[in-house]
Amino acid sequence: MTSDLSRRYFLKVLAVGAATSAGALSACSGNNSGGQAEAFGDVTAGNISALLVGQVKAVPGAPVFVGRDAGGVYAMTTTCTHQGCDLATGVSSSQQAITCPCHNSVFSFNGDVETGPASTPLEHFKVDIATDGTITVHGGATVASSVRTAVS
Ligand code: FES
């Protein structure tokens, strides 16, 4: 009898623990990447005429931001380096910052961590600008965060 009660208690604890874990997991909409940048190939990211100096914009349909500063154009992942949530909706132009919707990490417009829990900056990717102004981001080619593609 004692072992039957112990077994039932054990199963009850197990069930509560599983429900709690599932709830905790569903609270974060991470991509299960563990904070690794989501992979993608070459993507078109609009025309340079629509990207102003000081702007960072999410590229529709791809896990990447394009940004422009005085040095030129750059691209960086929209995957939060903490637990992989999508940062695409977190851009604040007035604060020049990107806030993660999951645990409120804040990144600068160059992808540097300003506030944790994230501790790793956003990965940057190579950018080309065609003669007609079309921006292409090369998701398979990472670059240093200081790299810019000049606007001619
Ligand atoms: S996933 Fe935790 S702060 Fe972004």
C-alpha cells in the first residue's frame, strides 16, 4: 500500500513538473536555436532609397535587420542571442535600440548588448548594393560588426 501511494505521489509530482515546464517553455517564443543566429541564404532587402541614415529595419520574410549609419549599410540577425526570440518587432527609432519581447534584453542599433540577460552581440552579415540600389544580404557570410557597405 505504501509503495502504491509513493508511486501515485511520484506520478503526480512528475505531472505537475511537466506542466510547469511546458508553461515556461511556451512563455518564450524563441526559435529553439539557443540564441544562435537563424540561418538564411541571400535575401533582397529593398532599395537603398528606402533606408535612411540612422534607420534599422527588419527585412520581411527573413531573420535579418538592415541598418544604415554614416559609414554605410550593414545587416545583422533578428535572432536574440539570449534564447533565440525574434527581435523584429523590437526596434525603437526614438531610442536607437532594439528590445527583445521575451526577457527585455536591449541591443544598440549596431547589435551590441546594452542590457541583459543577453550577453552576446548580434551577428552581422555581408551586404552588397547593386547599381540600381537593390540591397542584398548574404546570410551565409558573417562579418565584423564594424563592416559597412558604402553607398555611392
Ligand atoms: S530571448 Fe531572452 S532576452 Fe531575448
